[in-house]
Amino acid sequence: MKRLKPVDVVIVGAGWTGMTMAKELATRTSLNVVVLERGPERKTSEYMAQMDELDFGRRRRMLQNIAEETVTHRHTLRDRAAPVRQHGPFYPGTGTGGAGEHWNAVATRFPADSFVLATHLRERWGAAKLPPNHRIQDWGITYDEIEPYYWKTEQMMGINGKAGNLRGKLIDGGNIFEGSRSHEYPNPPHKRTYAMNLWEKAVRELGYHPYPRPAATLSVSYTNPDKISRPGCAYCDFCNMYGCMIEAKAQPTNTLLPLVRDRKNFELRNHCWVRRVLHRDGKAEGVMYMDQSGEEVEQPASLVVLSSWTMNNTKLLLLSKIGDLYEPLTGKGTLGANLTHQVRAAGGAGRIVFKEVLNGFMGAGGQGLGLDDFNGPNGLPEDGSILRGGTFSGGGGGGSPLSSFGSMPPGEAPRNWGSQWKKAAIQWWDRIGGGGGYSGEHLAYKHNFLDLDPTYTDKWGDPLVRMTIDWTEHEHRQSRFAGEVLVKLTDAMARVAGGKVLPGGGRGRGDGRYRTDRYNSTHVQGGVIMGASPEASVVNTYLQHWRMPNLFVVGASAFPQNSAMHPTVTGVALTYRAADALVERYFKNPGALA
Ligand SMILES: Cc1cc2nc3c(=O)[nH]c(=O)nc-3n(C[C@H](O)[C@H](O)[C@H](O)COP(=O)(O)OP(=O)(O)OC[C@H]3O[C@@H](n4cnc5c(N)ncnc54)[C@H](O)[C@@H]3O)c2cc1C
């Protein structure tokens, strides 16, 4: 093994969380910071020729190569897990910027009560009403403590939106269900699509409160507090699964990397696949990785930060034997516990045939409206049969050529062939759309967790991460309830548009078991959860390992359970908070921060 010169800080993974930490530490201290990233370099110039839906959207060029590493899945302890051999329920990123390069940039905060969910649910319903096998936990911090870091993240990314709760004052037109914000968004909301106007009218007629979804695709040209300038979005709609060719979409490569790349105390090493955290006597000593040539390298470091996303943060701790493995049968241990994903709406609410064209070829990542009238505790059945809801969205642009072409009302043409079909496809492709989308909060359960697979290995021979996860009756109820709301929204949208809803679409059908053969969201949480005590969590609220003070583990792996909202802004905000604690306290006096 090659042994390198020691460095002050080694960071594993160059996504949003790793690069946020790197930028904070390298610019606010003189420590030398090395980031190890298993994937390739990425830069804006290479995104110029990327509007190739087949290559990027369908063949998923920017994602992790799952022939080299994937996960295995089983529904219960009794099952044998099988490897997920196609990009399925989530899309892990790789390379500089991680999934933050090809994310869709919906940039939401979590509702205030998410952070004290266990307390909130117990107070509202009584402990007896919670599912018997739940592992719902408070995060150990409150919304008010994280709020300044949300604001810092929003400024860094240039998030656009409209406040619905400004210093406690509710404002119609924004999300009136959000936690209190100290500031209005840095930028005004995106331009509106025709479909957004229709959706707004439809849901307002139903008495709900739509708001512009916050997005990290700039609505106008913007210079952030770090003096990074980026142009407003051109609405080309190649966001989700693509890097932005004009840098309107906030990505680690256009907001954070430029601030550190030329610094003498910063180094980003690509094609370095970390396999172990090295440690002795309760102290991290560095990491072991494979370099591009396949050589084993030891990088000694005084501080180790894992920012390799939910799966690999957990995997690296498991492989390195740091912490107590969670045991689902006894409930002992914490490492691997509280795996959560996101709940989908049941069935299909149906597609709407519009009278007017939608101009769906234009749009921006995150553009659209949100609706939180059923999010968190809002609008749910009074009997407590559903403890948490989810967020709806609608009216966003989007309809890339391959995904939208060929949609048409039934009976217009023989299926998928011939000149009649081509004619009908051209006539209809831009007149068919949905009445909304949904993502629901997923509670934490004892039976959903991560550990190492006993059979399958990655390309280096290390065990894969095994997911044990399934939906419970609670998620089925959430899912059916959301499906019914979506039907209402879709029918209202069709009415307002003077369109009609296509028959079929599986209305009312349940969502079945947890599936690995279709996309859910890349919002997978847990495994290395944070909390107020070492008995209940792996890291403290500064994301510092309880047992190893010079090891920090950042990202959504720390979330004790999921919110329905998108996770990235929360992940970055918590990283800023951890970085503050490192700079202001830890480096002055290394040791436990909590
Ligand atoms: C298509 C898509 C759309 C999305 N849309 C949204 C959205 O609209 N809103 C939202 O909030 N979130 C969205 N997400 C999720 C969002 O991208 C992630 O929450 C965010 O990027 C996570 O940042 P991270 O730094 O924690 O992890 P990542 O971005 O996954 O970065 C981790 C990095 O670590 C590297 N790594 C992993 N293991 C190792 C190892 N052993 N050695 C070295 N390096 C390693 C990886 O290659 C990767 O670059 C989306 C994701 C996808 C894929």
C-alpha cells in the first residue's frame, strides 16, 4: 500500500455536502483539505453538448455505474436479498458535484415540525396511536436552530420562490404552511407556464393554497454572497439528469468549486474510491482508497469527513467497523437504522387532454407550483389513521422529446406505428399532461434498515449495502389518500382547462410493495442518523460521530426520518452548521462538540 503525506482534512465525496464542507474549511482556515471522489471530473464546458435525451435521460450517462457497485434489496428479514441491477428506485450520482450536477433543483426546506416529529406525534396523538414498530425520532435540533443555515444555503444557490411565512407573518401566494423565515427568497419565482396558471386556478377553486415551488435554477441573473455570478435560466428544460450548460442551475461545480479549485490548501482527487476509514483507539487516522490505476493508497488525515451520500456513508462505517450495528430483532445498535424513502400516490389520476398546446418543451428544473395543504399534519383524516401526509406539485414545464412524444388519446391511431400514428403523435404530444405529482413523508420503522449483504460484492470485493425495506399499512393508507386527492386535482385541472381526463390510468389502485424496478426519488435517508444522545443516534447534531470526535458524516444519511420535501437544502444547511462548529470550536479545541 502506498502511504501519502498526512493532510489536515480528508473529505470523501465531492457532491453538494462534501464540496460545501470543503469550501468552508479551505476558505475559512489555512488547513489543507483533500477531497477524494470516486467519479470523473466534471465542468460546465462538457455540458454544452449534452442535450441528448437518449444518452443522458434514458441511458443515464451521469449516474454511478451499477455494474461496479449497486445495492441489494429484500422486503423482510426472512427474504434473501437480490442485487438491483438496473437504475431503479433512486439514481446515485458520481463524479465532481455528485448528484448535485444532474439534480432537478427543487429547493425546499423541511416543515418546522419535522425536526421534532416524535414529540409532535406523541403530543398530538398519544404514544399508543403510533405504529407499534416505529423508530420515529426527534433530530436533536429545532427548525429555529437550522433556519440561519437554510438562509445561507438559499443565498449560496440563489434559490427563487415566494415566502409564505416571513418572520411569523403569513403571506398568501407563498407557502403558508412553511416554518417562519428570517428573509424573503434571494430571487423572485420563475416565470409561469400556461399549465401553472391552470393548476393554480384549479386548486384555488378547491380552496387550497398553491405556491411557487422554490428552485435553485436562477429566475434572474444573480451574484451570491461568495461573489459567484450566474445567469438566469433560459428555460431549455434539460435539468433533471443533465448538467446545466449556462450555469443557471446551482451545482457544486458552479457555486463551490470555483472558490477553492485554485487554492494552495485545496486538492480534489478524482477516480479515488475510498474503501475504509482507518482508525485506532477511537480516533480516525485517515482513509484507504483505490486510485485510478487500482493501487491501494493510504491517506492519513487529522480529520475525516464522509460525504458519500446515504448508501456509501453507511457502507464505509459498516466496512470500517465503526459504531454499533443496528439489530432489528433486539432494537440494539444504531448504525444502519432508520432507512426511509418517500411515499408515492396510489394508482394514476389519469392524463388530461388539453384544448391548447402546453409548450412543454420549455421549462426549468424545479419550476412549478407546490401545495402543502396535505403536507405534514395538514388536511389528514381526523381519526389519526394517517399520521403524516405529503406535498403535491403541478403545472411545471417539462416534456422532453422522447418522454412526451407518442402520447395521444386512445383510438387516434394504431399503437406505435405507421403514418397515421406519426401524424397523431405530432398533433397530440404537446396537449397531454398530468394533473399533478406527489411525494409523501416516510416514517421510520424498526424493520427498515441498511446492513452489509452476506453474498454480493462490489468491484473491489467489498460487500454491497443491503436494503431491507417495505411499505406498511400506514404507507398504503397515505398512498391511497394521496391518490384520491390527485384525482380531485386532476379533475379540477381538466375542468378549468376545458379538457378531458383520459380513461384508465389505474385510479384507486394501491401502490403494492416497495419496488426496486421503478423510480421513486433519490431521496433516501438514514443509516447514520443524528440525534441528541449516543444511545439513539450515530452522530450528534453537528454530524460528529459520537464515538470518534475526529470523524464527521454529513448528508441525508443523518436524517432520522424523511420529510415529504426535497432533501438537498436540508443536507447542505446541516453541513454548514457542522462546518461552523468545526471552524469556531473544534479546531480551537479538538474533541466532542456535544
Ligand atoms: C435525477 C435526480 C434529481 C434530483 N432532484 C432533486 C431535487 O429536485 N431536489 C432535491 O432536493 N434533491 C434532488 N435530488 C437529490 C440530490 O441530488 C441529492 O440530495 C444531493 O445531490 C445529495 O448530495 P450529497 O453530497 O449528499 O451526495 P451525492 O451528490 O450523491 O455526492 C456523493 C459523492 O460521493 C462520491 N462517492 C460515493 N462513494 C464514494 C467512495 N467510496 N469513495 C469516493 N467517493 C465516493 C460519489 O461519487 C458522489 O460524487 C435529485 C437526484 C437525482 C439523481
